[in-house]
Amino acid sequence: MAKRARAGSDDADDRLSALPDGVLHAILSFLPARQLVQTSVLSRRWKNLWCSTPCINIDEREFDIGSGRNVQAKKWSKLENFTTNLLLFRSNAASVEKFCLYAHEHNHRDVDKWIRRGIKYCPTELDISG
């Protein structure tokens, strides 16, 4: 009977992490940005993988902000901090195939800043909605 590797042990059989970056990037490109960054805790191999994923998909609905008068300032602040840091720490060397941003313009300055930053990556596909 084979032994089971304990969670967190270095000798665990991690077949997913053994895949090449290109395959992992293809898989990660389906995730919204918040979930994409959360994959960095899976293992050392995944720590910075999100920084070079070819798709950036930022969606305010992940932060349950609300709309119109129901916008919650605290949740918008979390989205603003997350998105600004995501775009700041993403690898400039990695090409961007797709940049998606779904955000109501609760704060025009923030949204405009994110759009400008997304355009600087010269994505093949640009999708801005809200």
C-alpha cells in the first residue's frame, strides 16, 4: 500500500506543478484575477506564476461591491488596492493576450488608471465593461 504524503510536505507528488509554464498559464487564464493571485499559496512553484499569466481578468463582482447607491466604500477600497497592486507587480516582460476589466465607474480616476495600465501591456484583446 502506498503512503500518502502529508499536506505541506516537500515530497508530496505534485503532478500539476510539474507541468510546463505554458500549460499552467493556459489553465490559469480562465481564472478571475483574485482567484489567480490566490493560487500563489499552493506551493513555491506557484508563488509568482500569476505574475506572467497572459490573461488579466479583473472583475469588481468578485468583491461584492454592489451598484448605484449601494456601493460599499470599504469593498471598493479593497478592489482598488488589489487591482493597483496586481497591475503594479505583474511582470512587464510577459506578454498579455487578453485584458478584461469589469467595473462600474464608482471612481473614475481609479478605473481610468487601470484602463491606461492595461493598454500599456498592448493586449491582443481588450474588453472593458461595467
